[in-house]
Amino acid sequence: MRTRLASFVVFTLLLSSTLAAQTPPYLPANEPNANALVADRIRFVRDMYTLDPATMAEVTKALTALAPFHAKQLAESSKTVERIKLAMTIVANDSNVAPAEKPNRIANFQRQIYNRYAGSPLSLASVIKLVDAKLTPDRVQAARGKMMARFAGPLKGAALDVTRMDELVILPARLGPKPEIMNAMTPPPPQSDNSQAAAAPIVPQTVAQVAPSEAKKTFAPPPSTPPVKLNPAVPPIAANAQPPLPPNPPHEIKPAPPKTEWAGFLDNSATKFGFSADQKKSAEKIFEQVKTRADKVTDNTAKSDKPGENAKPLDKLYDELVQRVESLASTEQRAKVEKAAPAGAKPPASSGK
């Protein structure tokens, strides 16, 4: 990884000096004028490739169609590129970064900018990929030879990498002045005791200078507030805790029909609500669970005389079966059943009878 980064630093430095001294042969991928960039890319294809008229017309049509997509991607990448440039400037002006590390870190940021533009629809790398797909390997190799000759100056003997072609025509980002945010983050120099004393001299007061009424005053310290004792039995409430849901309204638990008729309730509910195959399968699972528990009941007497708690075990289980099965119905299915019921009347709950 360090070897690749070091080679990229050298490659970037060579490009910086070369591109600063001469105008690139083709427009960079960050050219804001999409129409001018399309014309430039057509010229690049004509210079580097030997295409028949039909293929050239096809390539021209494809490049023209990419113009709006290229402009959109440039607009979406602009903020990201500006943030990368700001990071480069901060590193260059940061005294906490060792001078020997700055070139590598700046080159890494520069490569991120190159990669953003190399992936755009009208970058040189994208155009080469588009045209190569239409040609045979020997014609592609011939085009590579022309590219090597055309970019011999910027390459300075380095190998040609078509995926990094845009680095040969995009000028490296220039570092700006020290950002104001760095000045705001720089703490003020600490003041010495002598400077503080000079800024705010202390004038001693004699007894004669103090008013008699002030001398007689005594200032008692404010009473301390006793610490609040927390109840360890009460757990703390989380900041994002949701209030508990209100309990379900009580309803009358009616006597259950014989267990032999409970399966009939399942069929009635499926027909009444128009259950789907998945809903029927879920209802059958609920029925099996409740029926298994009901078969284990040996004492079907109420366990309490309190109102609301004096239902028999089988009555409670059948009521649970009704509630769980009918809860499978969707809002639309419930609305359809209510609409079919007589006006002003609420459709009765399903039963096994």
C-alpha cells in the first residue's frame, strides 16, 4: 500500500509540473460546459481510433446522449470535491502534521478528486471503455499506441494506464489560504501572572477606606441543599422511553361452546372475513395451540368470585381463541364485514354454533 501511494505521489508531482507548463491536449472531465466536452470527446475518439462511419456515428450518438447525465453527476459531486479541497488546505496549514507526511496526505486527497471525475460518463476513462467494447483487440492495441505517443509529455516515460487517463488532463487542485475555521480553533496564548497583574491592578484598602456599616456586616455562607435521595427500588427512566400502552378495555367473557364445536368457529371466521391462504394457516396454528391447552384442563371451575375474574378456564381459552383469530383480519376485511352488517348494528363475534 505504501509503495503504491509513493508511486502515486511521484506521478502526481510529475503531472503537476507538466500540466502547469503546458495546456492539456483535451478538456478535463470537470469541464462545466457539457456540449463543449462532448465535442472534445468526439475529437479524442477521432484522434485515437480508426472507426468506420457507422461505428463513429454510433459513438457520436452515445456520447451526445451522455451529456445531461454527466452534468448531473458533476453537480452532485461538486460539494464532495470542495470538502476534499478544504481537507487538503487544512492539512497543508496544520502545524501538527509533520512536514514529511504532508505530501503523501495531500496526494491521497488529490487522488480522491481524480477518482470522482474518472467515474463520470464523459471522462476519458469512460469514453475509452465505451469505444473499446466495439472493437477487436488488435484495433484497441493500435489505439493504445496512439495514446502513448499523444501523452508522451505528461507520462514522462511512465506506463499508460487508461483508468487514470483523466489525471493527465485535470489540473491538480490548488491549495488555498489558511481557512478561517483553523484560526477560530487556535486557542489564544496563555497569559502570564505578570500580564494579569498589569491588566487588573489590585488596590489594597485600608481600614479608613472601608465604611463602618460595611465593616460591621458579616456574611454567612448560604445554607447547603440536602442531597436528593433516590429510591433504589425505582429504576431510572430512559430519555427515549415510551409511555406504557393503556390496558385493553374489559369485555364480557361469554360461556364457551363445547370443544367439539370450536373448529366450526375457525371455518366461520375464514368465511366471514375472507381469509387468504396465509391467514387460514395462521388461524389453524392458533387453534392448535389453544386446543392443546384446553385438552389439558381437568378442573373447569372458576378460580375467583371477583367480577371479571370469575370466568371458567375453558371460557377464557375460547375467548382467547376468538380474539386472536379475529385479530388476523385486516382493516379492509373488517370494514367489509361492518359494511355488510345492518345499519346501526355491530356484527356479532364469530361462534362455533
